[in-house]
Amino acid sequence: MWSELWSNLWSSIFFSILRPMLKWILRRVTGKCELLRITYEENHGSQRTKRIEKSLKLSHQPFIKQLILPENVDVEVTEATKEIMKIKDIVPEVHSRFSSSFSCCLSQVVGYKKLQNEVELMRTTPYSSDNIHHENKLLQLWNLLMPDTKLESRISRQWTDIGFQGEDPKTDFRGMGMLGFNQLLYFSENYTKEARNVLSQSHHPQYGYSYAIVGINLTSMIYTLLKGGKLRTHFYNLKQAPATIQDLHDVYCYLFQEFNKFWFREKPKDIMEFGRLRDKFHKQIIERLREPRTILQYNNKD
């Protein structure tokens, strides 16, 4: 209890007194505000954008602080950058690089929040067998993964061949909604060869697993990483632009292939080890995302 109280007291003292004092001293010495110093000290990537994000969050300026509020996803980046330059007395003729560097970081921060909202909406949208668009996409998933096998009927035990639990796949999408379904379909559409290869390996007589169910579990893992801010490292390194839902789906495709390799390296006794190995894999990904330069993709990805 005392250690927690001391930690809270120290944090309060640091952020309310020591940090502002340090910022004031550094501004006097360098002639630059904190945001300007960051753009000079860091190259493009997660380190720069995360430092900018933290500086905005800890700012005492109401306009600056509100830029990164979770609910504020309609930030006009160009205008916000101009306003910050006025507030911080940053002269564009002197610091010509600041505007483009800062606006890039701010667009990434705002884009991450927008992506979180888009993903949440997709996750909470249920699969509906009454929706013809959903049904057509489900049949498309089958045809992509099993091109040489005709689906005898919509309700069929054949669905277990691609890793669903029963005769109707819609029951397996309850936890992750259309997010889980869309990611399975995206993998099959955009990485067809790789998806079929993973499906084939999932039928291994000793180390086999349920392809679709594992895929939905990986969607849950990615959702947790996104919601907790862990995927900022990847997205802020990936490109100098806001992350899109396609970028998230690409992470899913990468992690599905990586988990498949991990599963066979571990040589589980049976499928009952899935929970333990999923958690172990999850921790390994979190560790990788703690490295400031991490990008979750293969080197040959364009």
C-alpha cells in the first residue's frame, strides 16, 4: 500500500511540478518547445509519433490536449498544425520541417483512433443469415479455400473441413462479429495461396487444429492489441499516413501465418494446449511490439 501511495505521489509531483519546470529550462536553453525538439531529435517512425502523442496528452493547453481525446476523431490536421505553431511560437520560415513532420504524426495518431472506432463497429456487427451480402461472402470463403470441393448445402458438416465447429458457421462469429468473418475472407482473397497452405497444414494428423476457429481467436488477439494501443508501434512505423482497415487485415494475415509456424514448432500434445500456446504467442508479439522499430510484415511485402 505504501509503495503505491509513494508511486502516486511521485507521479503527481513529477507531472505537475518537475516536468513543466524541465520543459521551461529546455526551452530557455535550446530555444525550442518540446514538440519542436522532438521533430528535430527523432526520425519518422513510432518513437517520434509516440513522443508527440505523449507530449500532446500531457499538455496544459486546452486546444492541444483535446486533439488526442478518444472521442475526437474529426481533427482537421492542417488547421490544427497551424494553430499549434501559433500557440508554440514556431516560425515556419525558421523551422520549415516542423509542419510536415508534426502533421504526419498527428494524422497517424488521429488515424489510429478512427481505426479503433471502425474496428469496434465491425466487431459489434453480427453475422446475419438473413443478409444476402453476408451469405454470398460466406460461400465465397468456401470457394476460395475449397475450390475443388462443392458445398452440398448451406447448413452442412462440410464447414468443419475448414475449421468451423458445427454445421452453421454463423454461430462461431458471435464473439468477433463481422470483424472475425471479414478477416478470414480477406486472408483467403488476398493471400489465397498462403491461406490454402495454412488450411492444409491445419489438417495435420498429429498437430492439426480448427482453421476457422483459430482464425477467429487471432482476430480477438489483434482486437486486444489494437484496443490497448500496442499496434501503434507497427502502424506508426509502417507508413507516413493513417492506418486503414486493410492495414489491420494485413497484420492478421501475417500473424495467422506466424502462429501456424509457431504451433508446429511447439509440437503440442493435442488441441487442448491451444489456450496456453495462444497466450504464449500473444506475449511474444507484445514483446516484439515493445521494440521501437517493429513492423509486423514480411520483408518482401510491398
